[in-house]
Amino acid sequence: MAITINIYYRGKNGNALLFAKEMLDSGIVDEIRKEDGNLKYEYYLSLEDEETILLIDKWQNQEAFDNHHRSMMMEKIIALRNKYELTMEVHRYEVEDKITHQDQIYIKK
């Protein structure tokens, strides 16, 4: 069962956006995406709160997620998070990746 983590990074004076840009520009995001078991690692801008960036982080299983937490990438993420003085709101979901027939009628492809 896949694990999806939604992290809302919040800061002041555009720091959340600067954090996300540095994560991308430094190559950290590319390295995380190469980690075994990573299925998604993407940042999104909030249209309602310019001081919030959403990270959607998806892992194949708990073992892959735990390995990520033990990796050197985490030290780099924590250092940048501290540099930009960000707070976090975290939501964890265990995803079956199944769309029911009943749900399908509402989805346009």
C-alpha cells in the first residue's frame, strides 16, 4: 500500500517559495526522486495563501519512506527548512490507488 504525505510548508516574506526553488535548483529534489520507492515528489503553489507551498510526497511502502528519512537527503531538507524558518503541517495517507466504479462517473479523462 502506497504512502502519500502532504506537507504544507509555511513561512514569511516568500520563504516557502524560496525553499522550494532552492530544493529544485540544488538538485535535492532530483536525488529524492531517484531514491528506491519514491513515486512522487512535487511542490504546488497555493492560490489562496502565497506564504504556503504544498509538497506531495508519495512512497511505495513504509520501508522506502523510512529509508528516505535515514538518508542524507533529510539532513539537507532540514538544513534548508531551518534556513528559511518554515513551519510544517503534515497529513499522511495510505493509498490503495483504486478508483471505484461509482467514483469513475465523476472523473473526466
